[in-house]
Amino acid sequence: MHPETLLVSASRPAREVDAPVNDPVHFTSTFVGWEPDAAGPRRLYGRMSNPTWDGPEQLLAALEGVEDPVERPALLFSSGMAAISAALHLAPNGGRIVAPQHAYQGGLSLLDSLQQTGRLAVERVDITDTEAVVRAVRDGGDADGPASILWLESPTNPMLEVADLAALTEAAHAAGALVVVDNTFATPLVQRPLELGADVVVHSVTKYLAGHSDVVLGAAVTDDAGLHRRLHAHRTLHGAIAGPMEAFLALRGMRTLALRLERSQANAAELARRLDAARREGTLPVAAVTYPGLPEHPQHALAAAQMQGGFGSVLTVVMEGAAAADAVVQNLRHWVPATSLGGVESLVERRRRFDGEPATVPAGLLRLSVGIEHVDDLWEDLQAGMRAAAVG
Ligand SMILES: Cc1ncc(COP(=O)(O)O)c(C=O)c1O
């Protein structure tokens, strides 16, 4: 089945007369479990399972290419960060994590904190330099032995660097490391890291999967029985579970993922093209435009081969410094000045306003999360905002 059809038709209640078309939300903290002769109750308690999780979990696993999504559903977590934390716990105490120089700053801050407390050692690398990443995983620089986990994000937030997932995964496995890929920016409709060899995929479901900026939720996906057991046990014991309402909203959002992505990716590609043309012609005060779909993007060829469903819906522009970028944000009427991404509405944010953002991210970089509005309205607002900001 094509993903577009799967998104709409999977995880529906059985077709019976008068059955609801959508599974209702199961608000319950516990389940009837008196079964003296059975192997044991399956659900038991609301921290271990909830029927409302099943739909989005099985659908996401199927989208990511898990062979048996009923046996190994995705695991919903209370946030993307909770899923990241669970995946990092797959590393042993004192283990070494090789992680991107640029990536979601919350994840980088968590790595910093785990390093400071001595739980893990962390080595940050330029994930576009495949040889350097492989060396870091295998040899470990000053540290001892190979890495426990190669942590990847592609494209990276917010620099939109693209990692060679297949090559890096193969080399990491040869060195004995697990590979975890944050697939939030791409979504499984654009790239499927498990099929390129990754062991675990994590998502901020908050973003494209739920898609309407009304839910905070995360997920971890794996096709490995042992890793699935460990991630499931971590979720149950640490308790960062999804609320049933959030799980319901995630499934409802995923129903339209293909359509939303089709429009937002087309908008992003068109805006990147127009912005880059305006930069070259000098008609807008833009210093740089980055989008993996632009032929000038340093990893464009790799992105075209690896991201089979498009180039994503995020692009960045670099203005001449923080003040110029802030002025653009203030002068936009339609784009919403807000953090996050992946919703139907277009959002804009100067990323270096956060202390945790690496200093190598340009101070004037604006991250544009492109929504599903008409592209001409987005374009006119951007042009007007940039021109008004330049006039002061
Ligand atoms: C790439 C990426 N991964 C993970 C997260 C964290 O997800 P959440 O905010 O759902 O905890 C984010 C949030 O912005 C993100 O952009």
C-alpha cells in the first residue's frame, strides 16, 4: 500500500454496522485484568499501554518500514525529548556518543548535561564530513574505544546539513556502535532511516506528524526486538508516556500528512528559489539562503538520492546580523514569530535567540518553517517584511 493510502486507512476500528469510523479516545488509567486462566492481562495499567496509542504507534512503525508494526509498534513518548532521552539510555554508563555539531538544541543541551554529570562522554562532529564521523566513531579521538551510539539528525536543525545515512550507518555498525536518527525534519514520507540501516528512529511527533501545533509528543521506532524491549521498558519505568488525547490528535494529524507535506514542501522549494534569486539580484537584503533542494546546497546530490519524498519544508535565510533578522521578524504580518515547526501555519524564528544554540549558527539566521498557505501570500509578506526592516 502507498503511504498516502496507509495514512488514511490504517488503524481504523473493525468494519461493523454502527461501528465508529475513528477509534474513540480511551480515557482510563487501568484495565480489567481478572483472568485467572490466561497468560496474564495484556494492558494492565495506563502507564504500560492504552488502546489509543495503538493506532498512531502501528501506523508510524509501518511508515518507517518496520516489518511487523503490530509486533513492534512505534513507542509514543510524552515529548520528542522524552524519546531522545530513552534512546540515549541505550548507551551504557560511561559510553561515548558521537553527535552532530549542529542539531536540535534541546538534544544538544541534554547531551551536555549527561556529559557534565559523567553519565556519558560526548564528541561533536560535522556530520557532512563522513570520514571524520567514521574516525570519531571508530577511534574516539582522545577517548577510549569505539562509540556506543552514533547520533544523527538529517537534515540538521537549523543548519540543514545532510548526512550520508547509509555510509555512516554501515561504518558505525562495523565499529560496534548503534545508530539513532532523528527523522523529525524529513518524516518517513521523505526518508526512511531504518531501511538505510539505522537501529532506532526518533521523532518529535509535535512537528509534522501531528502537524497542527496543538500537541507535544514524541516517538521512538525500531525493528530490533531487543532494542524495542529496552525502549518499552524504559518508557514504562521512567513514565514519560503519551496522554490518550495527545495520541488521538497525533493519529488525526497523520491522516493528512501526505497532503500537508506535498503543499508545504512545494511552498518551501518555491520560496527558496525566489529568495535565492532575490539574493543574487540584490533585490532583497539576504546574505544566504539554505535549502537542501537548491542545486547550490553543498549536499544537494546526496539529499536528492537519500530524501526520496522531497527536500523538507524548512529553509533558512541569513540576514546581516541579529538586529536585521529581528527587524524582519517584527515586520512580518502573516508568518507567525514562534519556535517549533511542522504545523500547517508558517513560523519564523531567529535561532540564536536561544543560549543553547551553537555559536557556529549565524546570529542573523532565520529558520522558516513553511506551512500550507498560498505561496504568494507567504512571499509577499516576506518581501514586505524584509524591505520594511531594511528601511528601519
Ligand atoms: C529535530 C527535533 N528533534 C526533537 C525535538 C524535541 O521535540 P519535543 O519538543 O516534542 O520534545 C525538536 C523540537 O523542536 C526538534 O526540532
